Amino acid sequence: MRNGSSRGPLRVLGIDPGLTRCGVGVVDVAADRSAQLVHVGVVRSDTDAPIEERLAVIAAGLRLVLDTHAPDVVAVERVFAQHNRATVMGTAQASGIALLVAGERGIPAATHTPSEVKAAITGYGNADKRQVQTMVARVLRLDELPRPADAADALALALCHAWRGAPATAAASGSLTPAQRAWADAERLARR
């Protein structure tokens, strides 16, 4: 198992909770904060199904990702107040399921607010979805933007968590955040 030590990268499962679409993204992040995509996807539940069946579908999908990719830690988007009460309830329920399945396996879990994730990924806490997708694609060296947005958000959560807890060697040596370094690398490649 990876544990973020010198023996290998830290494997993080990011979960963007949602009742209809629950984004999942798994990344391996090295001590120098470089990251590699392992898996990205969405667990979907039928909007016409009863709530208990929808939550069971989400739990089964998340358990499958845990079984397949064996993350060291799980990062879940922290539920925040929204104007649409039904949306926030579904998000909270899916978030609870995500934390439950991590707890069932004894995997440490953490939550991050959307603004924390945006700031970690783009350097700007009010970044829009497109900016987050673009940075995730650059950091992970993807040919296309990760879609749908739920999947990109899950990858951003995983990266945010790894970077917030990863050793500061890269930041201390170059004073660039991983997001800033990714932009610089992309610009350098574009000039070639």
C-alpha cells in the first residue's frame, strides 16, 4: 500500500458527492507533489428510484472504486449551504455515504470546501468550473479536459488534499505552488 513515504506515492480518492452524479477521481501524488491520473469516473443513480436505492447504488459504486484502486486516503467535498434545499440534502446524503464507505474500510477521510479546492488548484478561490477543469488537465498532463464537471471536481479534491498534506520540499525549493508550476510547465511546452 502506498503511504506517501519514500516507498511510493500517496494514492488519494477524491469524491464530489451528488445524488444523481457522484464524481470519483483517483490520483497518485509523489513527494515532490507531481501527480498522475489513476482513475476518473462518475457513479450515477436513477432519479426515479427511491432514495434508499439511490444511496445503495452510490455506496456500491464507491466500494467498487475502493476495492479496485485501494486509496490511502479519501477526500470529500464538504457540504455547504445552497439555495436549493433538495440539492443540498442529496449532496449531504451522498457525502455521508462517501464518509461511511471510507470508515468501513478504515481509510482516513477528510473534507474540503469548494473554495479551498479551487484555491489549491487554480490559486483563486472563486475560480469557475472551466478554470478548475483546465488546471486539473494541466497538472495531470491530460490531452482533454476531464468531463463531466463532477469528475473534474473529484480529481481537484484529490489533488487539493494531497497538496495540502504533502511534504513542502517542492514548494520550499521553488516557491511555486503545484498549480503555478503546472501553468509554467504548460506555457514552456506551448513555446516549443
